Amino acid sequence: MKVLGWLGMWAVALSLLATGCPSNMCLLTVNNRCEWSTCPDGSDYDTRRRVCVCRRDRVPLGGGCLTFQAANQYCGKGAHYEAGGCVPTRCPPGHELDQDTGQCITPQQTTQVASNMGVQVGQNQKLGCPPGEQLVVEGQQAACVPIQQTCGRDEVWDGRACRKTLQCPPASTYDPQTNSCVKFATGAESKEYTVDLATWMRTSYGPDGGEGTSGFCGAFNKHPLAFGVRAGASIKVKIGVRVEVPESQVTRAKVSTQANADPSGQQVPAKGATEVQQAAQATLASLVAGGGKSNAAGASATVTCQVVNSSAPRAVTVTGGL
């Protein structure tokens, strides 16, 4: 009976392979445990819920199941993974976060930044911004940016505050256009986890010819000085994103970007271009973590991101003490 049972299960699996199968399904179950599935790397098929779930040593972010180290990298400089999502690094009272390094700097160092900018900070004062704006320190300089430009990688601006997006299961990403999780993997005509590259590109970077996603743009538009944007000014950055998947192996995928000011077409400064490329690579890393195959050898998209430098930082009165 056991032999017949095994043969029966293998027959079912082979039948599915011959006819094609959807993504995230179990092809072989033994003792109520899935032994063969089309789930991405870092996840297992939950036979009770009939869905792929991240293993206990992985966390779901960006459609992949990441290690805690990879999750911290995905969240970007000045943030880390905690309690199910990306959270900003918390600095001690009076300290500020240097967005260039992701490290906290002392009040004395912030005062030096103010001095570099010609701002005199007196007693019971600190470098700050008007209401509705947030101070962003970038090395030896600083800027004030709109609050909505400081949302995390897994957040969107709802008109009043940054809020967490839906936490999507493996092989799915949050689609801001529909406010829902969209599957980007298909198992059709394949026994392996297979990525629909065009869908992943649209939900991860943005629709071709449209606005970039909050997760992608938000990783770098909080750095206006890196793009040469002065206080009180803004630019639109048109970004060409190209993902290449050699031999359709997702683990070998690479991304390249080209960032230009719109509509002038002038290339952005090197530091801004580096910020864009780093954001694109961090986004791609969540896909690479899932492994499997791509249904295309490559895909491209051109998206636009707004970079605003609201106003020049100024000395503000400290309330509540340092």
C-alpha cells in the first residue's frame, strides 16, 4: 500500500508537470508534509493554509524571504528591520541621524554641520526645520525635506502620515495602484518557482512611463543635496531601470540604472546616481533571495521620482531639553 501511495503521488506530480502548474503549490506531499513545491527559496509550503510561508529564520520583505541581515540592508541606511517591518534608527535625545552613513551624530557634530552652512546655533537651540518638514543630515551638510519624503521602504504616504503597506506573502509585492498584494510568480509549464519579471518590475520599481513606487523613490529622494537640489527647489528625476537575468537564473540577476533630470535630460550628479543605483540593487536583492527562474532574460522600465528640498535648515528652540 505504501508503494502504491508513493507511486500515486509521483503520478500526480508528473501529471502536474506535464500540464503546467500555478505558482506556490505543493507537488508532492508525504505524511501531510510538503516535500516538493514551487515556493521561493527561504520559504516552505504550508499544507494547512495552502500557501508559501517564510521559514522561521527568514522575514517577508519585498516579496522575498530574507535573512535578518538582508532585511536590514533592504530597509536601507538609517533604518533596520524590527517588529515585522522597516523602522528608522532611533538616536539618543539631541542626536541626529546622518543619512550618508546611517549613524547617529552628537549635538556637537550637528552644530558643526550648522556652522558649515552658516547657521548660528545658540544656547537652547539646535539645527532644525519648520513644521511639516524633517531635517536630513548628509555628511557635512543638511536639508529640510517634506515628511512624505522620509517614508520607509515598506511605507506609503496617506496624505497625513507614513503608513505601513500590506505585508505580502512570498512571491507577492504590494501594488500601490490597487492597494493590494500582487503575485509576480507563475509556475505555468514549469516545475520550478518562476518569476514573471515584467510584473515584478512594475510593482517594485513602478509602471513603465509612470511614477516610481514609494519604496523605490523613497530610498533616495530624502537626499536632495546628493542630486544638487538647493533649498526651495525640486527636480523630477527620470530613471531608466534595466534588469538582466543571465540564463534566466534569478540568483544571477543584475540591475543597472540611468538617472537624468526631467525634462532637461542632464545626468544627475554622481552622488545622486549612486543613491539611485543602490536603491535599485537593494530592491532587486529581495527578488534574488527567492531564486528560481525568470520567464524573461531581461526587462526595462522608465520611472519618474520627485526630489524636493523644502527649505534651508535653521536654528530652532529646543523644547523638553536634550
